[in-house]
Amino acid sequence: MASRSLLKTFFFWIGIGFISFVFLKVVLIKKNPPTGVAYSGFQTLVDNGDIVSANIYVESDSARVDALLRSSQKYVETTISSAELPDLTRRLRDRGASVSIRESRTLDWAMLVLMAVPLILLIGFCLFLARRVQSSARRAQATEEAKSRTGIGYDLHRLEEGRPLIVGGIELTFDKGPVGHSDGDVLAHALCDALLGAAGLGDIGTHFPDTDPQWKGANSLLFLEHAKKLLADKNFAIVHVDAVVIIEKPKLGPHFPKMREALAKALGVSSDKIHLKAKTNEGVDAIGRGEAIAAHVVATLSLR
Ligand SMILES: [Zn+2]
């Protein structure tokens, strides 16, 4: 994209350069009007060799002469009859002046129009290029959006006394812990569901049924490690994970760094991709009464 915008800038300034050139040309034509002189006076200038160059604009039966003076570097203008033209041309050339004969002054405008053609083409090309850059940027954005997937995960476990409280792969000191087939890690389970959901791979129950004895009391980080492999098989990369764990007690915040590290390690990502938050339920319902723990997770994946 950087090279495209550089190209756009380049063509923009080329366009500005052309506009300035044409503008200056018009202004210069208008700001340096030649001084009118009588033909007799003009002849004297010719004979004195004071004419550097002359533009002769031939009209139906007369001709207008614009000439640059050697002495003052200014232009003078005179009108002659067509009959006098051959003689004047010869005398000018004899004295070393360059002579240019044109059909009429309108040719200047024709030249200007001619000069404007490349400018118009250039502006058209720049507009075309800008539109192409814009549409390809839109396409790239659409592709990028198609590559990005989001999944949501939720889990809740009842808490019972005498069981270990494991959240985010970390065991916390507490008198209650989740009831579950595995270790009952709500955060790992919700995270697993969010990842599988984003990848369109079903849910945790599909891959790790709680009827399967091999998952009894299992460390839930194993589920995440397996989910990581499933995502890799489908060319998904984890962009970001945001989670909220709801439990009345104990406070989870101080344990977040360790949890993030454990989850990140299981998923093979850096811990800055995992964001954790904790909430209480303000004493309301089962969670509020300390009878359950729950987690919500949103995960974003990208297709590699
Ligand atoms: Zn669970």
C-alpha cells in the first residue's frame, strides 16, 4: 500500500506541475504584451539588426509581426500588408534574425490546447489510478475481513467443598472447587469453545466427550493444546482472546499473569494475546452465593 500511495503522490505532483506550467504560459502571454510600433519604425529596427527573432502571423490580406529586440529583450508588434511579407522576411533573415511564419495568432491557442491534451490524459490516468488503488484497497480489506473469524465460548461449573479450584490452568487455594468430568477449568473450557466456534469446528463436547474415560480428571490445558492443533490444521492463527471469569470468591486478578502464561503456553501464542477479566455476581444467584463459577470468552482468529 505504501508504494501505491507513493505512486499516487508522484502522479499528483506531476499533474500539479503540468497545471502550473500551462497557467504560467497563459499568464506570461497576457503579462508581456508586445509594444505596437509603426511599420516604418519597425523597418529601422530590422535594418539596425536589433531584431533577434520574429513570429509572423499571417491573416487574410495582412500579417502581424511580433519581434524580440536584442537591445531591450522586449517584444514589439507591427502590422504589414501581405505584399510586404516576402521582402520583410528576407531582410530579417539577412540580418540574422530567426523568422517563424504561422497561419494566425489563434495557433497559440491551438498550441495551448495541444499542450493541455497530455495534461488531460494525465489527470484522467491519475483518476483512473486513484480509483484502482481505492478499489484494490477495498478488495484487500474485504479479503482481510473474510480472513478474520470470531467465536464465543461460555462455561459454568458448580462449586463443591474439598475440590481443587483450577482456573486458567492454575490451581488456586480455596475451600471449594468445580464439579466436572475433567478438572472443571471454566476458563479453559470457554476458551476452547470460543476457539473451536471461531474455526467452525464444533464445541468442546464434540472433541472431548464427558463420557470418554480418558478425559476423567484431565488437565483442561490438554484440550487447548488439542484445539491448537485443530486450528493449525485449518490454517488459523489466534489473533486475540478476551475473557471474563465470574466468581464470588477468591479474587482472581493477582493470578492473571500466571493464568495468561499457562493458557498462552498451551495455545502456542504470546501471553499478550490473552486478556483476562474477573467479575463477581454481587451476591446474586448461584454464582453470587458462591455455588458456581462461570466464564465467557471471545476469541478472534485469522486465516493464514
Ligand atoms: Zn466445563
